[in-house]
Amino acid sequence: MAAASPAQGARPVLAEFTVWKPFLVRAVVSGVFGLLTIFWREPSTLVMSIVGGLYFLLVGAAYLWTHRMTHWGAGPRVLTDIGGGLLLGAGAAVLVLRTEAGFAFAGAAALVVAGAAELVRGLAARGHAAARDLVVVGVVGIATGAILPLVEPLGAHALLGVAGGGALLTAVMLGIAGLSYRHDSALSAPPGSGSQGSADPVN
């Protein structure tokens, strides 16, 4: 059997590191939402519904991108598809219902299921570079979703505070991870591939 060339050996590594793109998108969406919840001192239920609904829609789309467009191995994808679908559904429900109960319970269901799915995928894909990141982000999602119904009686400010706190933790984790994998993808690119020594090494 012929030995694999360096370029061939680099392909799986580069495929794993492509996770930096959806990770950074999720970090930006989560970070912007989290900062809004900090600086918006007295949000109304309408503001909570619009901002929260858009957040769930955008982060749901980025979540699905993370798990559909990235190489995680041969494991089943059904759980993460359900998690992403629930995030999108929560976004639509929050925008339509415009109630604190709608935000609390739709958001809780989506975050818990999506977080659990990501936790399971992270544990299953132990050999993947970003497996540990999925586990941590999954735990954050589960914890955030579990707390939301408990603070629903406290109103929009408390709901956004809990959701925004989880979003900021996610943004920090995925932002650091995404930048790290972006750097590693450039270092792992085979010579002459156009991924090294150029102005934009990973595009």
C-alpha cells in the first residue's frame, strides 16, 4: 500500500478546522444579543420578543450550519437537526406570541434540547478538535434553558438577563475556539494550496 502524501494526511485536519466559520458566526450573534441584554436597562415585553425572537432565529440557523456543514464523523445528525429546528421554532413563536411565558417556555425547550444534542455530539466525537467546545456549550445551553421558566414571573428584564448571560458565555467560548481553529487551519494547510503565505490564509 502506498504511503499517504502530506497533502492527503492534512485533509481530515483541515476539514475539522472548518468549524471556525460557524463558530465565529454563532459567537458574534450570541455576543451582540448578550450585550444588548446588558445595556437595555428596562426592556418591555415587545422589545424582549423582537430581540429574543431574532436571536433564536439567527442562532438556530448558525447552529444548523455548525452541524450540517462541518465534518463531525459518521454519527447520527438527527438530534442536532431537531435542536436547530426547535431554536428556529422558538424564534418564530417568540416573535408571534410576544409574551413572557412564550419566551420562557419556548426558549427553554429549544435551549435544553439543542444543548443536550450538542453535548451528545461532543461526547460522541471525542476525536474531533472541537468536541470539548461542544460539550461546554451544550452544558451552558441546558443550564440557560432550565433557568428560564424559573425567572418568568420576574418579567422581561430577568428573562433577557438569563438568556443574555448564557449567550455571552457561549460567545466567549466559541469566539476563542473559532479564532484558534482559524489559525490552526492555516498552519495545517499543505504547501501550495493557497492557504499559507497569502493575505487571507483560510478563505
